[in-house]
Amino acid sequence: MTIKDLKPALVWSIFDEINQVPRPSKKEAKIREYLVAFAVKHNLEHKVDAIGNVAMWRPAAPGFEKAKRVVLQAHMDMVAEKAAGSNHNFDTDPIKTIVEGEWLRADGTTLGADDGMGMAGALAAMIDPELKAGPLEAFFTVDEETGLTGASNVGEGMLTGDYLLNLDSEDDGVITIGCSGGVDTLASFDFKPQPAPKNLLYFHIKISKLLGGHSGTDINAERANATRLIARLLWEAAQQIDFEVADINAGNLRNALAHTAEATIGIAEADKEKLAVIFNTFAANVKDEYKHNEKDMLIECESVDVPECVIEKRVALNVINAAFVAPHGVQSMSLAVEGLVESSTNLASIKVHDGNRLEIVTSQRSDVESRKFDVAHRVETVFKIAGADRVWHTDGYQGWTPNPESALLKIAVDQWDKLYGVKPKIEAIHAGLECGLFLKVAPHMEMISYGPTLRDVHSPKERVHIPAVQKFWDFTVAIIKAVAQA
């Protein structure tokens, strides 16, 4: 069985088309061209704003002209993560999909169901000839995953609806009505490259095959963070031996739990046995600590050739110290919603840039604005104490305050109950959705977020539950029809 055999056929066929188009964050030109061509092909009025968001409109069916306008919203970009050993090029290659039982996954990469499935559902609603409804708008934003850039810069006349369906959630039977806000905190440590001492032995250390995952929804799952672990290993080594650091490359995306990290260090030959003991002890301890959930964790150390340069020792140790003590994980739990993470921070990555500076990237989240900044300022202070040359915060984004009295929410709950005989779960989440930013442009608009079941998003294990896609589509159609008939 392949994706072409799945139901509902219209949604899956559009999703398959979307996955033929490269669309990593900040590189949405090709998927934007696809969306514009889609609108032209199906005679839909459309518009592209200055930031690159795309809107398209479907007129009301006869008799439903006065119905409230429903906006079906999704983001164009996808997280570009691939498994170790994959030669996939996210700038040029299509996503290859594989059906495994009731799940669809990609071949060694992120699937792009976040939020390609939302895009497919929105586009299907815009062209389904059987759907008799009021006026519809499909609205697609750029760069949701790495900065919410599209949602932060919505052009005039792009959001014209009364109700917005954000199709970017990940659990079947759950309707989201609120989310956390976020901000990133970054630090840069400048250094002068030094010639690598040729009398040292050099070793490449790599931590890989961790689960990774979403830095919001998976932050409380006690998963290992490769960036944190490589800092811990180097810190432990620094307490016992002297070494040079030639390179650190840990983590990747700000909103993903790091699943891979590596570093190259140089030691005196006399310390070779001591490094072996440090490494083996660390590997045994960490594997024992995470034996219940990180069963595939791989920790390796191998001899390599002498590199050209090393990082200034003072700067390398400052970065190691900063990353070792920087907070990571859940910082506070909500007192208003049982089980909801209120505030968290993700130690996302450490990388060498331009051959002369090390940059640490972290990401903070909270549904309480003051606590979001409290955590960010604590992270900032750690970096400053560690001697960072520059520390700065991104503009961030605001949270979305729940509105349990929303008329749209009532319609949605009633439709799920009619379709499946149970009430859906209503929740707020510890992740960033674009809805809070849309309220700046359209404060009158009522919003909900939902989607089919996705698992391990932002990682190469990302997958979507095939039966949940049918329910997602039926639910979307039911909401649109109910709004039209209200």
C-alpha cells in the first residue's frame, strides 16, 4: 500500500503533492509558487502579502452568502531534520513516504505532516465540490517553525474571517483553545582560531540516536538532550584532564530537543587512558539514567586526524561551563490547568559560526508572560556570567488566552459529539501556535486548533495516524457545514 491508496483520497493526494515540494523554514518560495498555482488552477481569488503569506478565498454556495466566514489556517514550512546517514537534501528533494500499518512516515526524514496535513485539509475544503458552505478562506503562513515570522507580519486584508480553524495540532479528539508564548535567548562567544597542536591525540566524540522531539510538547517527557549531554561530558572531562577543543556541533533547531551532538578534542598522550575511563564512565551512567526511554542511544569516541585549528581554550571552557549550568526542561507547572507545563526552557544548540565564534541557542516558553521573561533573563544571566561577548533575545511571540465561552468552540464540540458519540478533550498546550499573533490583526476572531494524530514531530521519526486523518477531514467538513447552517 502507498499514500495513493489512502482515504480520504482528496486530502491524501494533496498532501502527496505538497511533499513533492521542498519547504524548509525560511525557504518557502517553491511551496508558495505551488499554492498560487493551485489557486489559479481552481479559479480561487488569492493574494500574497509582503512577508510571503498566501491567502485564497472560495465564495459562498448559493443560499449561504450571509454565513460567517471560516478561515482554514496552516503554515507552509516544515522542520528539516534527517536521520544520521541520510543524504536527503531538503532544498531540492521530495519527501519519500512509507505506509506502515496504520501509520505514514517518511524515509529517514521528518514527514512534514506538521503542518502539511493542515495545508492539505485546508486546500481540500477549498475545492471539494460536495461541500456546500458559506464563504471560506485558506490562509498559509511562512516560517512558523523558526520564528512565527508570517503570523507576526500579516498583511492588510489577508485575514477576513469570523472564525479561524488552526489546523496545526497533533492529537485526534483534542481541541486546543490556548497556548504558551515564547522567546529565544542566544549567546555568542568570540574566539581567535589557534593552530592545532600537532603533539596531541585527537578524538571525535558523538552522541546520537536520541528520540529528540518537540521542545514544547515533549519537554516534560524526560527525554535526553544531546546538547546538554555533550556539555556534561566535556565538563566532567575538564575536571580531570587538560584538552583542546577543535569543534562543537550540538543540536540543530531552537524548537527541537537535540538528538545528536558531537565534539572533537585533543589530549596529551599521557591522558589517553584517563579519557577512556571518563568516557566509559559517562556513557555507562547516561545510558543507565535513560534506560527506560532512550533505548537506541549511541555514544561513540574515535581517533581522528589532527585538525587545522582549535578554539581558544578560555572561550571553549566558558562555553562548556555555560551550557553545563544553563537551565533546561520544565521550570514550572500550571496551577490553573492540571498537568500543563507552565514554563520551560530548551538548551537547543551549540555551533561554531564563521570560524571565529561559538553560539548557544536556547528557547523559553510560558503561558504567563512574566514567567517567560523571568526564565529568559535567568538564561541570559548564566551566559553573561560565563563571559559571553553578546547575549540577546528574539522578539518572541505572545500566548493565546483560552476563551471557553467561544461560539465556535461550542459548534466544534457539538459536531465531534455527533460524529463520534463522545465529547472532545478541551485543552491549552505548552507549545507555540500562531493564534495569539492573529488576534493582534483580528481581535474579533474566534479560534480553535485541532488536527490528526501526529507523533515524534520535529524528528526523523515523525508519523501521522492514517485513520485519524479521515476523522480530521470529517470533523472539518462538519464544522464548516454547521457554521453555514447556524
